[in-house]
Amino acid sequence: DKNTFSTDNFQLAAFLLAQSCRLISTDKANLRRVGFVFEESKERQELTERFLSYEAAVEPHRFFSAQKDLKQLIYEGS
């Protein structure tokens, strides 16, 4: 789907969430890895490129809060 971006990289997902990218859903089809589905945007693409090239910066509290929120989503209903 061109309107979404999926990743199973937890740290990337936390970074994108901390940078206010819109998380649409989680994909728990694979029992070993949860996928995170974000709304696609040019900003999301740029943030991912910065993250993967080790050029990204994020306020630590926002990052840790995003990690906590994602973990809650992962373990919801488990």
C-alpha cells in the first residue's frame, strides 16, 4: 500500500512515533515480530533516512515515552 509504511524495527518505530508520525496500526500476524504501520509521508521518508544513516536526533523523554507506548500496544490482548 502506497499510503502506508510498515516496519518491524522497534527502534525505528519508536523514533517515528516520537517524531509525531501517525501510527495507524500494529500487525501481529507474525508471532515472532510485531509490525508497525505508519501513514506514509515525505516527512516519514526523510526521518527514516536520517535514522538509518545515524543522523537523527530526538528528545530522550519523547523517545522513551514512544517506546513505552509501543510496548503497551504489543502486549495488549496477549
